[in-house]
Amino acid sequence: MKQITRISFTLLMCLLCAFPVFAGTITLTGSTTVKPIAEKIARSYMALHPETRISISGGGSGNGIKAIIDGTTDIGNASRFIKGKELTHASGKAIYPVPFRIAYDCIVPIVHPGNPLRNLSVDQLREIYKGTINNWQQVGGKNTAIHVVSRDTSSGTYEVWEKKVMNKEPVFPGVQLESSNDDVLKAVMVNPDAIGYIGLGYMQDSVKALRVDTIEGSEATTLNGTYPVSRPLFMFTRGWPSGEILEFLNYVLEPGQGQVHVKNAGFVALYTSGSISASQRQQMAPAVSVDHLNTAASIKLAQKYLNALKFNAGPVDGIKGEKTIAAMLAFQEKHHLPLEWHITEQMMKELVSQFRKIPQ
């Protein structure tokens, strides 16, 4: 019996040596726009942390946020900010999605390389996607019908296009709907009369990017806010992250690590390792630590102000409850804060303003 036990133990040890032992698995779900960024960062992170396995799937921004609320993923990728109805749904389940701005993107209208046009205005793009302009000759091109390609309505890219180009008006029924940036790219590259739009990171020589209102979609015009169809990209977590998920997000947001891969993927990094000073970096809080969250005087200040507003702030991080999270998210969105924010007098004034706007 002892010999059998020794043999069994030896076999077990051999199996453990033959196959990698993973300390944990991180799952990411959602936006197809964020997916190539996540894949590049994940490969780099796993090379440094071979005990960790990272699984990534698409499905759209809405599915990523839904998966966070349902608890079926660790990180929800989104190419748009969380919607009010999604936040309300999450709050009803006592779930608080926490946004991390991880990159910027600009949505670029594309045409076939043989198309002579180089620029369209936002108004012209809107009329093309409404079907009012249906011939290239109407905007200075050839006398041929325009074949219009769009993302489907479940896409975060579509929602940004709908907001920033369409002014919330729907695209006309004859538009060809595609489920991914790659599919739009393929549809336009084979059709001389087609127009579509994709994230900057998907640009290839097989299509031509158009300027919008004479402004080229680029890293510089995205960061300085002049390009009219740009957006931040997000990763959401189910409450404040901890453990391996926290470590991964710190890696994503670190200028010399994850942000390098953001740029390598063709997107716009929040900043580069040489673009900010030490004092600026401290103000931006580029790395998140549990110790900071538990001890920072800013959290105590937040609790003080929230209590003054007759809201019972939570004992851990002072960011609990539907009103508080809505105000925090609104502040982060307004001031383009990519990471855990420092709570200042300015933020307190903004919080007070947000509380007043939220129905009691």
C-alpha cells in the first residue's frame, strides 16, 4: 500500500511539473475596439507573470458592462462610458462598476483608396448616413451611388458615431451593418463606392482615412481635443479591484508598461513615460494601491463632505451608494481622469453640484 501511495504521489508531482500551475485567471469581455489593446497587454503581462492566465472575448461594449453587472467577467471592456440605465441596473443589484480610462481612440471615416475625396464635414457625414446625400457627386466625388457601411447598434463605436456625428438621429435603413471594425474595413476595401468608419487602431493601407472638418484623426488631434470624433476607452471592474485584477490594471495604466502597448496597438496612450513630470504623475495617481485607498486623507475628506450632505459614506472608501457613484463617475468623465482620482476642494464643489442634480 505504501509503495502504491509513493507511486501515486510521484505521478502527481510529475503531472504538476508537466503542466503550468496558474495562480489565477483574469477574464475580459466586451468591446471589439478595446480587444486588440487588451490582447497585446495581456501577452506582455503573462510573459512577466506566467502563473496568470488571461482570457479575452469580444461581444461589444454593452455586453462587457452587462457581464460586469452579472458577475460573469472580471473586467468589462467598453469603448464608451457606462449609461445611466446600466448604472441604475447595477445599483439595484448593489454592484458598483468602477471605470478605468485606459486609452483614447478617434473614429475615422474610411473610403476605398481610389476615392478622390480627402475631407468631409460632420454635416456631410450625417447626411450620408441619413441617406439624404446618396451620390458621391453631391460632395465633390464621382457620379456614383454611395454604399454606406456602419457598425451595428450594439457597438460602442456606433454609439459614439450616433452621438458625435448623427446627433442621436438613426442611420437610414439601407445602411450595411457590420459587427466589428474588421468587418467594416473589409467591406470598404473591396468596394470603390463604399464609406465606413473604424477606430484609429484598425487603420490599414487597404483603405483611405478622410479628414473630418479638415482635421486629420491622429494621436495629436485626439489628445488636444480638436478632432471631432474621438473618445476615451475604458475597462470596468465590479467594485474596486483587488489582488491580481488590481495588479493587471496597474500594469495597463503604467506609462512604461501597458501604455506602451496601447500605442503599439495603434491607439492613443493616456500619456507616455516621458510626457509627464514626477509632480504631475503624483497628481494623476498613475498607480493604484490598496494602501493609498485605505489611508489617504482625501478619502477622509470625501467622507466629511458626503456626511455634511447627509449621505452615509461607506467605511472603506467613501464611494458607496447610487448617488455617490453617479457623482464620482460624472466628475471623472467631465475632467478626463484616467485613474483613481484625488478628492480636492474642486471635486467637492462638483460633488455638491451633482448631488443637487440627482433626484432625491
